Amino acid sequence: MPSTKMFPKKLLRCFILSAIMINIMLSYISPILGDEQGIILDKGWVMKTGDNPEWSKPDFDDGDWPPVRVDLPWEETGHPNYDGYAWYRLKFEVPESWKPRDVHGFISLSLGAIDDVDVTYVNGEQIGSTGAMPPDYHTAYYTPRFYRIPTRIVKWSEENVLAIRVYDGQGDGGLYQGPVSLRLPSFADLMDITFQVDSNGIYFYPDPLPVGINLHNYSQIDLDLNLVLTLANDRVDTVRTFEAREDSMFIRSKSKIAVTETFSPPRPGFYRVICTINDSLIQSMVFGYSPEIIETPLTREADFNEFWNQRKQDLAVIAPDYKMMKSEQSNAELDVYLVEMMSYGKVNIRGWYSVPKKPGPHAAILSVPGYTSTMWPNLQRTNVATFALNPRGHGNSKDDIDPRGEEYMFIGFDPQHPENYIYAGAFMDCLRAVDFLTSRPEIDAERIGIEGESQGGGLSFATAALDNRIVFCAPDIPWLCDWVGYLETEYWGWENYPKLFEKHPDLTFTGVNRFLSYFDTMNMAEWITCPVLMSVGLQDKVCPPRTSFATYNNVTAEKEYRVYPYAGHSTGRQHSEVKNKWMAKILGVEETGL
């Protein structure tokens, strides 16, 4: 599947939403880790690629495993371009002085974020997991891990073994964020707060918004609670609260209770409900409220149409000079080719073309990548052709443009020349890929669709808008939507746009948004004429759902969406099955071959 890793590490940070709103990602981490409060576990780690259940056992001999750092992805610690399984192991001690203070029955373990999926063991016993391993793979690279280690399995002042099984599907992998720490529980560690939603977490104006909360006390002691529920907007730049509910309650040890409150949001939009317990444990969840009727003002410059017509003309005069080289990855059902071609600005780009060996003409799907990720041949689809494109600066398309540490979306950023911007070229690369598919005699030019996740979702929107040869558009958790809204709902711009200001002293946030308006899929969405199926994760902090709906709501063609209420920047296998069925119907092929 295309990578969902847009801006890894940079987007995994805490944020504070006024005095009442704190990102739950940090609610588990003590602010200070002193000798009495906690231990940093950053030394002594070893790692081995591969997968073996024996590696979870405490008595396994890992003496020949190489050391590894846990604040960097494994690509930067001796395993470049590795995707798949690996295990981390660490031997550690828990101070005997902590034993008399064990009143809750567990000690707290924070692992930072892990890319993508983990199952974590202590002394051979599984204590937690996040994401889902293949075959039901579901990434959780953006989620800091917090687990409780039962003290019944702890060996006080003796050697304990921490073993972590990791799977990475694409791009960076492994423990990469830190800090890894062990500590006595704070109050915030004692309970879990989970929200309950009806259906997909979308409610409809002007009906009430019911919010259910489940509280789980993991401690061995009873707790008196003061609970505050607050309804706030979804912004990070200017937080506004609308309603609050407060209640006192009692929860017994090792038990659960449920609470329900009802709010009345003032208008359609996305809202955050924040649950605060005893002023220290905070969790929040985003809800949608008639998102399909949110009106987002377009930000087009006066020459927007002319700008994109000229880009297509510039592409048309460049001879594609297609080259196809058969790959050893061909199999009994598919011929696989490495494709090279010349694109906008005379930049050489590549992709992987997988085509069924059975007689055509075949339907085709153009797959486009997440931010800076690499596309590889699709060997699962046997009843349609797939062109897995690496636009400029991605994967094997770096001959002419190689970011080499530069932020990809800042390449070619010149306020006076948007035609030289990286996404002017990347959008045209996608059109060139459609040119390639229509040039092939074995392809039915009337049955070509496009799909992609994250950045790939934005590229899908843009391609369908700029090229009416596309017969369906399937953007998942899409980016490149509503740059103004992105600045309101995500911290990345506030942290990274200043890099542009250093290069362009006269530039402002308004100037950045004006420049990016040329590359905002919201502004071109009305040009889409084919059916659209969009998916969003309601808790997505990488591509907040409000921005995705800004583009979706401006599509005038046939369209539908799926919202996954607990999902972040991934919708997983559940949506893949929905999307495959939808694509198969439009292309007129069997779903089993998608």
C-alpha cells in the first residue's frame, strides 16, 4: 500500500490547547525524570532484523546482536532501505527502592513513537501492542507508546528483559523518537479514557451531539474523580470553547464506569471534546458535525486557471521518450516493467508498471505516493494494470531532483515563480503518467483511475481535476487541501514556515498561503468530473479532516466519503476492502483481483 508517512517525527509532538487542552500524547509522560521519578532507558539496546517468536523470551541469548540507537529510525542505524520485521531487546533493572511504593500494581513504560507497528514484551509476557501486524496491517507510526508493566512480573534489582517486535511497511522504521523511560505511575497513568461514538463519529446539524466516555481504573486503589467535559473548536492557533460539563464521581479499583453528556455545537464543522480528570489526566476526541456542508472560501488568485492551462501546455511540448525495462519481479500472472519518461521541466521520472499477462485491453490504476515515500511494483493486482509512480524527488525519480535533507515541499519555493515549484512539477508528473498509460495498446484508455494516501490523496485530487481522462479518484486521508485551514488546525506550518522566511525576508504567512493557493486542491476541485471516494481518519493530526472536506465539498461530480472515527493518519484494511469494491465496479472487473 502507498506510504502514509508524511512528515514523520515532525508531526509527533505535544500541543497545548489553552489551559484546558493538552495533547493526550504527552499526558502519559512525566515532565521531569529524576532518580526517584524515573529512569531513561536509552543505552544497551540491541536489534536484529527478521522475525522469530523465540526472541521474546527473557533467556534468549542476544549476545551477538548489534547495538542500536532508539532515537533514530533503523535506516539511520545501519539498515538502509529495510522494510519488514525486526526485534529490539534491552536488559534493565528496576530499583528495589520502588517496591515499597508499589501501590497501583504496575510501573509505567513510555517508548516514544514506533514506526509502524509493535508488540511489546517484558520478561516474556506481552504487555501491549499498537497498530496491527500483517495480514491485517494497520500503521500507528504517529502514536507514542505507553504501556503498564504488571509488578507481579517485575524482578526488583535484577535483570529484566524488554523485547519489542516491530513491523515497518515502508519508509522509515523502528523506534525513532524517544525518550524511552520507566517510572512509578503518576495519576495520569492510572486510568484510560475512551470515547464511544455512534456509527462513524459524524453527527448532523442541528441535532444534539451525544458524547460517551468510558473510564477504566487500572490502579489497585479506589479513586475520587472530578471530571470536566468541554466542547471546543478544532483549531490549534486560536482555541475557542463553547460548552463545559462538570461532575464528581467515584470509581473502584480495577473497574470501569461510563459517562454520557450532550452538547449543541453552534454550526457545522469539526469539534474537539476534551475530557479532563482531576486537572491532570486529559484525553480528547474530534467529532464531525455535518462536515459535508461546511463552506470553505476558495483562495484562488486571478490567474489560477491560466496558470494551470500553461503548465499543461508546457508539459505537452516535452517529448515523453518512454523507456520500458522488464523486471525480474515479473511472475506467472504479471509482467512488471521499470518505466522511465521525461516530464515537466525536462525532469526524468520513473515508475513501476505491472500488467496482466492475459489478453487485454486492461483497466488501469495509477497509484501515487505519500510524502517523500517510495512506490514499488504492485504484485497483488492481477486483473488490472497498475502504474506505481514515483514523481520527481521520490523513490527512483531523483536523478534531477534529490531533496537530500531539504524539506520537499520547500523545493523551488519562489514567490515570483510558482511555475518552478516542486508541486507544479509533481502534478504534471502525474499527468505524464496518464499519458504513458493511454499510450499503451494493452490499456483501455476509457478505464484509468487514480488512488493515493496522504500526499498521494492530494495528488489524486489534483490529477483528476487537471486530466479528464481519469474515470475515478480515490483519495485516502488526503493532504494538499485547504492551506489556510491547515495552518489553523496543524502546528507544522507554524514550526516550519519560518525556514522560508529566512530565505525570503519579505515573506509572511499570508504570502506563503497566497503562493500555496496555486497548489491547493480545494481551488481546482470543481474541475473534477469523475466519481470520487474519499476516506478520512477522524483523529488525523497529520491531515486534519476539516482540510480534506474543504476539497471534497467543492467537488461537483458524483462523490461519497467514509469516515473512520478512531483512525488517525491511516484507514487500514477496512477501507481498502471498501475502496477495492468501489473501484472494481467502476472499472468493470472482479473485485478479487484488486
